[in-house]
Amino acid sequence: MDTGLLLEYGWVLLVLIGLEGILAADNALVMSIMVKHLPEDRRKKALFYGLAGAFVFRFASLFVISYLADVWYVQAIGAVYLLYISVNHIVKQLFVKKKTHMKEAVKKEENFWVTVLKVELADIAFAVDAILAAVALALTLPATGLPQIGGMDGGQFLVIFAGGIIGLIIMRFAATYFVKLLERKPGLETAAFLIVGWVGIKLAVYTLAHPEVAVLEKTFPKSTGWKLTFWGILILIAILGWFLSKDKSEMTKAEQKQLES
């Protein structure tokens, strides 16, 4: 694998880690609410068991998706879904009061293993978004020549798998930092979902260039012009998300109250 290819794969992996981190923060916040009713010593166990099951799901689902990744209508469904969750999140941010999703986690006594199952199902739901975004980013990476895993180039599969594993590690160990960062700069969450939507557009472009659809030239998704456009806009969204998000640590109490209302 030459240096240029390593750099391209490394860059995609870094983007996946950043995206997983921001998405994992909100997910971890919801999961922490799910286990809050348990005694302190059982909370960590519930999260551990739930995330262990989710790890198995991520690997199995990624293996299945690798076989379907080159089917154009599966790509189309993935693109529509990514665009839907992006638009849905932004609409809720604009028109629905924040933290309403937290009210869904009712604090009541329940069996320990029921809580574990809830954590596992929640992570599975969150994983779908992350896996689809990762697949959309990886599909246009150049082939590495490594043996195929499932129905995908070995290098593409491994970068998606690495991103997913790192996402789980982030959710388990580093999510506290991302939660604090989101509390300080809430606009970053909106930027993350804008990136998800932009990745959905990337997958839509890849679908339109599929030989069985042929609306765009087959080579277009891998062209230098499109790659520069895609990554340029993605970086711009991230930069604007950082600088345009008001830092709540520097806001007055009145401004914070208005932002949260």
C-alpha cells in the first residue's frame, strides 16, 4: 500500500473517529439515563453487558452490509435514511425543545437484564446510523488489493470496522469528554448531523454513478474534483460548527436560559 493510499485511508479513519465521537456523546448520555435507576455498582455492569452484545451486532451487521454495499437500491435506501436522520434532527433542534428525548427514559424499578437489553437495543439503533455513514465514506476509497472480506475490499472493510470499534471505545470510555464538549458548544451536534446528511449526499452520488443506474459517469465519485468538493464542504461544516457555536462557558446566565428554552 503506497503512502498516498495510506494517507487517504488514515484521513477517512480520523473523520470516522470524530463523527463517531460526537454521535456517541449524545448516545452515551441517553444510555446513562437508562441505567441511572440501578445501584451504582450495577450501572457499569449493565453498560458493559449491553455494549458487549452491541459489539457482536456491529461486527455481524457490517459483514452483512459488506455483501450488500454494491447493490444500488441498498445504497439508495442508505442515502435516503442518512438524509432523513440529518433533516429530522435539525428540524427537532429548531422546533422542539431540547432534551425532550431524555424524558422517554422513565425512572422506574425494572429487572437488571431488562435494563441490559434496553442498553443493547439502544446501541444497535445508534450503530445503524454510524455504520451507514462509515460505509458511505469508505465505498469511494481506492481498492487496496487486500483479500475481500464479505463482499467488500479488505481495506475498506477494515477502515469501517476500525471506526466502529473505536466508536464503541469512545462510547464506553471517552464519551464523558464529548458530553461536556457538547454541553459547552451545543452547535457541534447540529454540525455532526449536517455532516451525516452530507455523507448521505455522497452515498446518493455513488448510487447515481452505479452501472445499473448510470445517471452520472461511473468514474465521477472517485474523481479528484468530486473528492475535493466533498472533503472541502465537510471540513467547512466542521469549522463553522465549531466557531459559530456559542461557548456556553462564556455566555451570561440569561443567554444560556434563552438557548435552553
